[in-house]
Amino acid sequence: ILWFYNILQLSSTQRLILCFVFHVCLIDSCDGPLVSNLPQSSFRSSSQLSNSHGPGFAKVNRRDGAGGWAPVESNKYQWLEVDLGERTEITAVATQGRYGSSDWVSSFLLMFSDTGCNWKQYRQEDNIRAFTGNSNADSVVQFKLQQPVFARFLRLLPLDWNPNGRIGLRLEAYGCPYKSDVARFDGSSCLLYRFSPNPTSSQTAKDTISLKFKTLQNSGTLIHTEGQDDHTITLELHKGKLLLHLRKGTSHMVVSLGSLLDDQHWHHVAIERFSGHLNFTVRTCWNINIGLMFFHKISYGGVQCHGSQRVMSRRNFHGCLENLLWNDVNVIDLAKQQQQVFITGNVTFTCAEPVSVPVTFAGAQSFLQLPGAAHLQFRTWNRAGLLLTFDLQQQAGSLWLYLSEARVRLQIHKAGRYTILVDVTAGFGLNDGQWHSVDLTARRGHLTITVDKEEDSTAHASPSFPVVSGNNLFFGGCPDSENNQECRNPFNVFQGCMRHIHVDNNAVDLIKVQQMLIGNYSDLQIDMCGIIDRCSPSHCEHGGRCTQSWSTFHCNCSNTGYSGATCHSSVYEKSCEAYKHQGNTSGLYYIDVDGSGPIKSQLIYCNMTDKTWLVIQHNNTELTKLKASSGINQHLAYFNYSADAEQLWAIITQAEHCEQEVLYHCRKSLLLNTPDGSPFTWWVGRTDEPQTYWGGAVPGSQQCGCGLQGNCIDSDHYCNCDADRKEWATDSGLLTHKENLPVRWVVVGDLQRPGSEAAYKVGPLKCHGDKNFWNAAFFNKETSYLHFPTFHGELSADISFLFKTTAASGVFLENLGIKDFIRVELSSPTEVVFSFDVGNGPFEVRVETGDVALNDDRWHRVRAERNVKEASLRVDAFPNATQKAPADGHIHLQLNSQLFVGGTASRMKGFLGCIRSLQLNGRTLDLEERAKITPGVRPGCPGHCSSYGELCQNQGRCVEMYNGFSCDCGLSAYAGPFCQREVSADFKPGTSVQYTFKEPYELNRNISTQSSSIYSDLKLRGENVSFSFRSSQSPALLLYVSSYYREYLAVLLNRNGKSVNCLFLNPQFDLSTKCLQVLFCNLFQIDQHEREDFNLTSDAEFNAIKSVVLGKVHESGELDPEIARLNSQGFSGCLSVVQFNSVAPLKAALLYPNTSPVIVIGSLVESTCGSSSPANPYPAETIHSLSGKRGGVKFPMMGGICGNSVIAVVIFVILCALAIMARFLYRRKETFHTQEPQGIKPEADSPEYPFHSEPNSQNILSENQKEYFI
């Protein structure tokens, strides 16, 4: 009994009046006992131990006879059957062991049938075939069926029983009577139901067509409707599948549902139209948008029915229909009364179909042995398997008829040898699950095999010997016996169904085979076909293509963008931010915003700058010019984006910031008019509402950016174009309100006046930031956790996140059900465990990391996935761990508690550390928002440089941020988000870049004793110079460094262009020798293939550097004559990533010219000439370092030059050169290596810091330089 009440408010202005209306509804329950009152004659069994153990005593809680049914032998071929007398709705079954014994059944199969033949197996969750039975002889175990069964006969097949007893069973079923109206169609008959004579009276907002059908034919038309405007709906059975055809004029749509529906069992179909939508239901539901369709007649069983205006070639239906309902109208009942229903052909109101007895070959041990020659029908999903084999008479050989590559193949082998005498094939694609017939005939030296009785699927052979079978034919396989010499199977066993087996032109009675009266068999399911379609409905997601065999299915994920056993997991990242933090540079990337969710991936440009910009183009990003035109008052422009609406909205929602530039040029063309007037131009965005504000303004303001800033050309208006002047004006700016983006269309209105002109431009949509990528929470108490709504991942569940911790163990997340659960935890510092239970018992997948500890306070990535085929777990880049799911187990994960993150419901084994970017089935959980209101948990998690700092290259410094990190490239000659972009420029002969250092003592130009001491202390004792160059000019001056003491360092490209030399001159006079200290350096050979680093030392000191010059030196008054000669030619070529100590002069000149002490003369434009490219994949690169430490000399040539002794100098130089060359070769062979200098860390983080601060880089010493002594 259900009680309902309504509360009605009769008046809003007067007092509130409550009216309670009680409804009493009597709902008939369908759970009454069905077996207890049946006579003994309603029970049958495979056998019985004695008369007192007969099937009639198998009633629950009865002690009659021996207390229940028991067969002669306890094996898997026994069964107990109950005839309920008529078709009945069965909702539950119960079992009990045999009274007063140790006999009970612990697991069983449940079968049902309308005729007592052609049994169908009941499956739970479309997968589980076995029911759990009893554990003793007394208790009653009842099972509520997930879907009721409508049948007359029930059969129970024991699978397992008490190992210390035997099969013993008492049975009960629960349900209620079932009433139905049926009609049988013979393949040429049909029913036509015409609606009311007034067509408008049948036009309702909702129409429902429902019926049940069963047939042995795999094709035929079930329903055909006709309506106004040439609208039709046709439902037909085609190769065992239902096809729904929708036609509206010339358009045609086909939807397919169901599979293997030609099994002579009842199947329910419903078609429901509600307004413009259509729901089509067989086992699953399909929703279709069809618009408005109204019908005036419907035919059942065929299209070519009486009065139908349409003639179609589809076959009529051959089988039975039950409970034909059009809305609430019983069409079969009307047909019996001959009201509004016209009958064509022979339609009877009973269902007497011919009985077909199939047999199922389920496993590797299955075979059927019969005497004689054969004809058969089969159906299977496997591409290979033995159908039939027998030995020929007179030991002529053996014949094998088998499936190979989904074709029927016949081979005859010579006796005792593997010599093929006959080899023919016929048919193709025979693993489609449909019934196929095979006829094998042999007469008078002629052998023929025919598939499906089709001429083009027939093969012939003419053996020179008679093809006559011996004593026995073996179907599907051979007996498993070592002594068996009569049957040998070199091929795969057959897994599938057979029926209509004929031997010597006589049909085989398989019921007699089951009773062991004919032939022999093993591991067969007789009188049923156990084939199931694992691809209908398909568990392959995201467009994966499903193929199957007898026991499993496979998903082909090619070209879908997804991977895994069911194509569940996306192979792409969710944002440009994720690609950036893998070290990727700007380019086109596939973005899958929701990961494993339903939104498809999209190819999008990622601009990897300091902020990671995602750029989405549309079809009109160019400036569009408009002129006044008579008769045209408005211009309408639509924008089609490279991503669809669902993708766009997901991208915008996920981004931290989005913007889109809009620009409007005008001359006598108003834009928004005034805030009080109607706008002439507006745009429409995501909300489908007109937006009357322009770039730079706020929503609803009816202003432009200049109005918000107060700098419009006319203070009386809030847009420049609204001044309505004859001169050109512009309103432009950025739209940044995410809720309104992107711009989908624009309406330009003020174009009708003479002289009006306008031009508009809508830029691409740009977004940066990923709110999900850095969304994190820090758990600092073991008893703390975050809770979220229940995780729903019944068939597919994927969990991904990043974590970092110093704890040895802890639970990352947990969700519980009544019996089911799912959990991911760190079980030890080197092991992550993914565990769950979907009803088959606890299941675990483990990943061990060996010697790599996961509690190192660095970020580690975890991804766990569970689907109907397998469970997998991946941690960082360690090998993926996978466990297969049970073949016939539960598949639905049923959870009902809250999802616990960072802990458990028991508040034990909580996680201590950070969890970031937690995503479940593609949906990111907002950890930060929930952490704000949860004790023991803090939002956010600092410390990203420990994991991502390695991305900062080329001396870039990692800087911590609240939601990530950044790379400070201030001390690097490189630029870009990771300091990896080479800063290069093309130099012309007159180009010069001069970086000037401050004077050592700039407060007093006149050097005093005090200042002189300060001046003398500012000496550069180490120089570290590196750069890359590319040039066809030689010789050339590449780099020139001068000091306030008239010292200089010059890097030269020699005349042959194959080596670089450096010259260091110190014009300080030694008071005793009056000699100049000169250093010449021949650095290395340039072979354009290898990059080499050299460290060179000298005992000379470079004091107080004045400037570094790239290219031509314009202050050439004090240049050495040889250098001056080279300098006069300038430098033509490319210089890249120039670094002098902690200063990058070329980068300063190109990127920060206004904040750096740089003087540029001539043409200087940044280019990519220094980057490796396909055009020149081997650029010459020069990297070297100089050190002023005393002592060792690695590769210098030193000597003294005295004014009065030239010969002595020459001899000394030669001797020094020989000694140093020998020393250099020795050192290069044994100890040569590259050393990197370590500079003093700057105090500022900005890239401009080295260019506007004090040039303390002159005092930087290299702490890693090694000294070598001669």
C-alpha cells in the first residue's frame, strides 16, 4: 500500500490553504511460491538415486521421500527440471540441501524455457552464470533475480556440491502468473492498425510502441509506421540484430541494437517518442533527436501489408509477437475483435514454433561422437576450430573439416603420414556469430562442401579414392585419451554451437545423445546454445572497435586517441601546462581536457612562454572591412572554432585566465551608441545572450575600454567610435570575462548611412593556466582526510594523481560499498598497491620500485585503472603492473559511502604529505577548496623545484611559486620558460654590440691614494666566455674585451676558418725586465660535428674590465694593429648565446635594451640563426673558459718580449711553445675534461638584474678550476 499526499496553495494573496489528498494504491507483489503446490508429475530430472530420491520430492522445507532429489551419479551432467504449467513471471529462486544428509549443491546454473527444449541460461550482470548455493543441508538460500524471467520451465544444473557427500537438492521459485496475447506470423502475413479517421486526434506529445518477439529466422520486418510529410519508422531484424530506420523525406538514419536475437527466445523491444526525441530500447537504450513526427498507421510483421502506400523489398517476419501495444492500445486484442486492425495472410493467435535442439561446445575437452556421414549448422565467434573429423574406410586416410581464418577448410591426409591428398576451402567471415550450414557430400569420386547453400560458397574436389567414413564421426574435438587412435586433432577445438546435425541424411536426436542412447560426448551443453555477444553492448569506449572470441573480447583502439583494454585512458595530456612540464616547447599538441571522459581530444597550439598560452583559432581572424550599402542595415558574422562547443567550454572552465581581442575601426559608424540608447553593434558568446560591452570593459557596462579608463576622444561617449566623426577611430581591447567567451557571432549595425565605413577583427581565443594541474592539498595529520561524493565507476574506473611525502606508508584514497571497495595506498617506501573488490573477492595490483624510494619528498605520478577486462597500476616510469579479471565474475563496482582522500573511514593509516591533481574518470576533484574547511589539511603544496628544477636549463634558476614554479634566466644567455631558447642575431659588417661595465671608482675621476687602492683591488682573476657562431668569413674578430688598464682579450677566427685563437695582452711593465706579458691561445679545431670545452690558464691578471664588444669595435684608437686590421672588416655571420662571466651582452641588447648598459650600432635583429635546423644540422659552436689563476698552464704559449733582444725572445718563444705543446698533449690525453664555473648567486630574481646592477661579475672566481703546473 502506498500513501501519497498533495499540498496545494490556492491563493497567494490570501491565507495559505493546505489540501491533503490521500491516495491508496494496492500494488500486487510478485513474490508468491510457485513450486510447493505442484504435483510430482511436474518434476523431471536427469536421473534419480532411487524412487524415494525422485525429483518430485525436491520441495523446500519438505521431508517427503528421502528428503529431496539426488541423482544416480554426482557429475556436471545432472539436472532438475520443474514445469510451472504455464508461462510465469519468476522473480526469485531458493535452494536447500537434502534433509538429514550431507548432500547439497554449492553452486549451480539456472536455465529457463517455454517449451521444455532450447534452454536459455540466466546470467547476472550479463556475465555471471553461476549462482552460489548452499553450505549445509538445512539452510535455505534465496536469490532475487536482477531481471525477472518469463518462462514455463525451470531447470537447475549443479556445478559444485559437498565434496564429502553428493548432489542433493530441494527447490522453490517465487513469482506470479503472467498473462499475454500472442500472434504468429508465417513470413507472408502481417497486421495493419489504422488510427482514428481524424489524423489530428492521434497527434500526441508522447507515443509508445512495445512488444516481445521470438524467432528462428535471423531477418524480417517487425514494425513499419507511416506518417505525415513522408515520415516513416521501420524496425527490422537483420542477421540477428535489430535495425531502426528513420526516414524524413530524403534523409535516412539507421540505429542498431541487440545481437543474436534469432535464438527462439522472447526479447522485449520498446520505441518511445516524446516531443522531438526517440528512445529505442532492446537491452540498452538509445536516444535519438528526430524532431516532430506524427503517424496515422502502423503495420506489424511486414511492410507490404494491406493498405500500405509504400512497397519495400524487406522480408516479412516469421515468428511470434507478444503484447503488441500502441500507447495503451492492445493491438492483438483488437485484431481478435477485428476492430481497426486489418489482417493479411495467415495470422494465428497461438505460438507453436518448431523445436530446434542445439548443442554447445564450451571448452577444450568438448566433443561429440556419432556414426555415419554428416550435415550440420554452426555458429561461433572464433576464427578457427575443428568441426568434424573421421577416418576413411580401408585406412585410406583421415578427413578434417575445420575453420581456418573464418573459412571452412577440408583436408584429407594420407594414413600414417602428413601428406595432404585433398585441400579445399569455402565461405568467408564465418565467425560472425550467425548460424551457418555446412554440407559435405561424396559420391563417385566427387567431393563437395557447400556453405549456407550458396553456389559461390561451394568447393569441389575429385579424389582418386572413395571418401567413405569409418565407424565414427567426431564433432568439435577428440576424446582426451592417450590410447585414442581413432581421433586425432592437430587443429584448435571448436567453441560454439551446432544444430541440425544429420548423419547419413537422418537428423540426429540430440536428446537421445544426452541420454547416452546414441554416440558419446564430453563437456557439452545439450539442448541450449550458450553463445553470448560480448560486443553488444560493447565495453569498448571512445569509438574502439570490438572483436571477440568464444571466451573474451578485444578492443582495437587504433586512431582513437585512447588506450587500455577498453580504450578508456587518453593518450594525450589534459592541458598545455602538462605538456610544458614535460619539457616540451611551443607547437601543436592534442589536448584531451577531460582525460577518460566523453569529450574528444583536439589539436591545439600551445605557446610555451613564461605563461603557457593555449590558442584556439577560428575561421575569421583577419580584419574584415565593411562599407555602407543600401538595403543592408546589419552585418552578421559567425565564428567557427577549431574546437567544438563542449571542448571550448571545458577548456575555458579549466583555465585560470582567458582572453579574446576584439577590434573595431570606424568612420561615421557608431559602435555601442550611449549607455541609455540601444547599441548598434553587439556580440554573442557562450551564454547565447547579446553582450553590449566591448574589449577592455566589464560586462553590462555598454562601454569600451576607453570609457572605463576615461580617455575616450569624446568625454560625452564611452567609446571612440560613438563620437561619430569623419576621421578614422578605433576601439579595441581584450574580453576577459570567461563566462561569456568565446565570441560566437558579431552583429555590426550602423552601416546604412552614406559615408559609413567600418572594419572589425576578432582574434583567436587564448587561455593560460590549468587550475587542475596544481590543485593540491597537504595532509599533516594521520587522522585527517578530505571527503567527496561517492565515486561512480561501475564498469570503468581510472584514478590518477601526484604525491610527495616523507612518510613510509599511507592510504591515498578509499571508497567503500556494502561489500565492494576501492583503495590506493603507499604500503611501503618502495611499493604502491591498488586494491578493490567488485564481488569476486579482494583483488590487488602492486608496483614495486626496487631501490628507488618514493618517500623522497619529490613528486611521483600514480595511475590506477580498473575495467571489465583487467586492472592496472603505473607509478612514474616503472613498468606497468596488470592483473586480468575473472572470466565469469562480477563486473559492476557498487560503492555507496563517501570518497575519502588522504585517509580512511576508520581514521587509520592516513597519508602524510601532498596530493595533487587528483582525477577520477577524467574529473578533477577540487582538493584546495575542500581543504580550506577541513582541519588537519592545508590547501596548496609548496616545494616544486625539487621535482621540476631540472627543467631549468643553461644556468637557469628554479623559483618556487604557490601554484608551481618558474625559471629565472637572468644569469643565463638563454631565454624561454626553461632557459632553453637560444638568443641569436645576424651581424652585418658594421654591426656592433658594446656592453659597458661601470668604472671601478666612479665617484672621483681623479685617482687618489685611497681610490688607487680600491681601483687596484678590482681585478678580474677569472674569465668565463662562451658563445656560438656561424660564419663564412675568415679571418674575423668574434669578441673583444677591454679594461680600464688598456688590457684586452680578443677571440679571433683564423685565416683558414678551422680554428679559433685568443690573444691576451697585459701592458704592465716589469720594473726589472721591462717586458710585456703576452698570451696567445690557439683554442681548438672546428669540425662542425663535435662540441668541445677547454679550460685555459694563465698567470696574468685581467684588471677592471671596461666593456665587451661583439662585432665591430668602433672605439679602435688603442687597438693592436693586427686586430685593428681584422676589425676594419667587421663581422658577418651569426652570434648566439654569448656569455661573459655572469653577463649575457647579446641577450641584453636584444631583449632588455632599455634597462641594460648596451650600445648597439648598425642593424641588429633577433633571429633563429644560432639554432640547429634541418637546413644546417651541424652549426659550429664555440664554448670556452679562461681562468687567471696562477700556476698551471693547460694550453698557453708564453714568453717575454724585450725591446733590446729580439733574437732571445724568438728562441724563448720557440722553446716555450715546444714545452707547452708537449704538456698540452699529455694533459689532453689523460686529464682533459670540462669544468663549469660557479658564480655568486644574485640577490634579485628578475631577468634584468645583471644588466642594471653593479658589475660585480668582475670579481667572480671559479671555485672548480683545477691548476696544472709545468
